[in-house]
Amino acid sequence: MSVKRVFRWEGRYYLHETILPEMDYSINPYFGCEIGCRYCYSIYYFKMKKVRHRWGEYVEAKLYLPKLLTKNLGRFKKDAVIGIGTYSDPYQPWEREIKLTRRIIKILRRRRDLHLSIQTRYPLIIRDMDLILSGPADIGTSIPSIDRRFIDVFEPLVPSPEARLKMLEKFSRVGVDTWLYIAPIIPYVNDDPSMFRELIYMARDYGVDTIYTDIIRFRVGVKKYFMEALEEYRPDLIPKYRDIGRKELYEIYDSRVKVYREIAEEAGLKYIDAAPMMFRY
Ligand code: SF4
């Protein structure tokens, strides 16, 4: 798969206030994500902006952001929590070369009160550890499944679950709060509590503090990619997913939440069901 990488020199940044849990603003250094997970809710942004490439095959680096953030740095409210990488991975492979996320973090760190909440699946974040640790931060990743086949089909370019958890462990060891998003939960596909239990205990062993779960969101454009992957992974579920409605999906997910909470709490971890907070997504 070849990826078209585009530098964007011009653009706007309004202080993006976000409804995402426990964050005040969001910053995404990239538009598009070359990792191309086949359940990603950000596929929707390609639809919205009428991008003609397939999801995962096109990414823009927002090179205008450092200048705009420098100019607007004083406008973030005091002690604000800024989510970095809320719809596109800030440490995706291109970042190794162009260090855009690094430049942005450097600028934000001029204000020592700003709390950075960074979500990534790439251990490249460890490169910027000193910078990140020079102020308040928390670090998270997502792992929807530890089933090898699921990973090969739905997120083939993502580092292994162990690599993602080891990355969190590096931060956890120096006292940074770490969290794991077990998401998207896809009823009948990856919602089995026994897999959840295994993953929770792995996360605990790597020092994770908090577990979030969230349901799959079929925003415009997502279902097509999801169905292609499902056809490879579990063709027997195709008729079910052709007809399944939002109500049924939520009912199944909600029936699991109680069990997930019990398992997480039994392991001594904080558990947050993010689905109600993400309802507008
Ligand atoms: S890494 Fe995250 S943002 Fe990138 S495609 Fe996968 S789910 Fe989407």
C-alpha cells in the first residue's frame, strides 16, 4: 500500500474545544492516518472533506500549526488539558522523519500549566519523553483485541499489543498516568469477556492505571471499510451486520459493561465507560 504524503503550509486553528472525556482542547498534527485501521471512526473526516483516496493511503502534515500555536499559546485557559492525537495518530510513521508532533509539544511546553493527554499506538513517542515529562501529562493507547487474526485483518500496521503496553510502561515507571482504550468494542467480534480479562491483567502488569471502553461507531464512511474487513475475519457475521441497528449494538454493548467493570475493578484498575460521553461521535 503506498501512502500519499502532503505538506499543508496553510490552514486555520481555532482553539478546538472538545467534548472528548476529560479534555478541554484537541490538537491533531496530521490529517488522515497512514495506519489505516479498518474500524477507525476518523474515516468520517475523509468523507466530510471529500478526500478521494482510500483511508490509510493519504495523510497531510499540518505544517502551519507550530506558527499558529505559538501565536495563540496564551489563549488556552489556565491548567487546560490538551488532547493530542484525538483523530489521527501523532506518532504515525511519517513523524519519525518530519518531527511535527515534537515541534508542537515543544511549543506547548512553554506553558508549564498545560496538561498534555497524548494518545498513540507508536513507541516513537519515547523519543520525546524528556520533553513530555517537563510538564503534566498522561499517555494512552488503544488495543481492541489481542487476537492475532483480528489484528492482522483490522489493524495490520499497528505495533503488537505488547509493544503498545511496553510503551505505556516506560511512562508509568516514571509516575505518569497511563490509560488503555479497549475500543472499539464490536459486538460478536471482540466483546468476549474472557479476552477482556486477559487484556486487563496484561495491562495491569504493565502499570496501566485506567481502562476505558467504547463501542464501534459507524459514522459516515466507516461501515464500508468495516464490512470489507469483517468479510475476511468473520464472513458468517456479514448478514447480522448488514441489518444490525444502533439500538441493538448499544444494547449488547451495555450488557457487557457491567462485566467489564467488575473485571477491571477486580484487577484494581479504574474503569470508565466512555460510550455515553462519546455519544455525539
Ligand atoms: S491508529 Fe488510530 S487514528 Fe490511525 S487509523 Fe488506527 S484507529 Fe485510526
